[in-house]
Amino acid sequence: MNRTCFVVAAMALAFSVATAGAQVPAPATTPAPVAAAPAPPAGPSPATVAALQLLQTMKAANEETIRRQAATLAQLEELEKAVDQIKIFSKRG
């Protein structure tokens, strides 16, 4: 009984998949005429100017952060050298 139900369900699924792939294609239509493109604005919009200023501010802040990180990295490298020297001197004594 279960096998019969399974076979019927499988056949129904196969039939639905087969009919879904055999859809009638849409008729070809001619494209609508393209309207002339509007002229670009004379200057940048206020939103564009504000966005540019914000990006420049963010860039300056990022450059400052990178500069501070480079200084910190240099200090850490010097500290690492000092630790290595202390290790060397402690082994001698």
C-alpha cells in the first residue's frame, strides 16, 4: 500500500515538473522608442557636495588613526627589542 502511494506521488511530481517546463513562450513585442536622455545638471548638487565633504573628513580621520597606529607599532618594536636584550642579559648572569 505504501509503495503504491509512493509511486503515485512520484508520478504526480514528475508530471507537474514536465508540464511546468512546457510553458508557452510569450509573444515577441517591439521595444518602445527610447526618449532622449535629459541633460546633465550644470553643477554638483548640494547632497553631492555634502557627501564629498564628509568623505574628506573621514579620510583625514583615517589618516590620523593610521599615523598613530604606526607610532604605536614603532614603540612596540622598540619595547620588543628591549625585552630581547633583557632576556639575553639574564641568561648570562
